[in-house]
Amino acid sequence: MSGHMLKIDLVRPSHPDDAPEMAAILNEIIAIGGTTAFEEPVTEENMIDWYVTSKALYCCHVAVDENNALAGFQALEQTDAYGPGIGEISSFARQSSPVSGTGKLLFAETRIAAARLGLKAINAKIRTDNQPGLRYYTKMGFQDHSVIADVPLKDGTPVDRVLKRFQIA
């Protein structure tokens, strides 16, 4: 089976049974460093609280590969930070054996959900040192909106955050 590229089998809403794999994906990203605002390992309970049952959650979708393993997940949350009708997105993809197209398929579902919810826009907040994240959101059609300067990491290192926005048609 060498050379076989895994494919996404389906994208569906997250549920509590996804929490172990969601935590594993996010903890792998945290351990690698440099691409997420999260700096401390997360638990399965965190995943359920934040990405399955949170009252602030508009939606969270998971991408499942053909081996029935999670390849990634994407959440859209309510926030008061940017005014009414604007949700905040976060995206996480498996780093070990990544599946091409995961982010594109997840965003297709998130965009549909945002439109159905009547949102005006989706905001993404990305660390400036997260080049893959900046490229991803640009590729999905997000436009640069503003910058939050010098947000300190837990070690005190200041890192800017780029805000990108996707307007819902």
C-alpha cells in the first residue's frame, strides 16, 4: 500500500466520541509549536467543553479519513470581539499522516453553516509565525483585516496576531 494517499471519507459535526482524537491532533500541534495560540496540552474534557457542547459554539466539523480516523477539525464560535454577526474560526489538521484537502473540505462545511446561521463574516486570528495557517486562510478566501501587536506567549515572547476576514455572500 506504499504510495497510497489517504482521502477524506466524510465531514460531519463533531460529537463527544471524537474528543480523544481531537485532543491528540491539537496536542500534537501544540508539541510541534509555533502554529497555535494554545501553549498547554489539552484534555478530552476540554475538547468536549469547547468543540462539542459549548454554548458559544456555532458549529464544529470533523474530517474523517477512509480509515475512519480524524484528519482534522474546524470550529466556528460566537464572539463579541468583532461585533454582531461575525464568528471566529479555528482549524486543526493532523500533522502525522496529513490528508490533502482536509482544510478545504472542512471550510466548505463551515461556510455553509455560517451562511445558514445568517452570519455576515468569519474572522480568523493567526499568529504571524504560523506561515501554514496564514497561507491556508488566504487560500480559503480570507482577506487581511487588522493586526493585534505583541501578544505575549507564556514565556513572554511577543508575537503579533493577524486578523483575516471572510465575507459571507
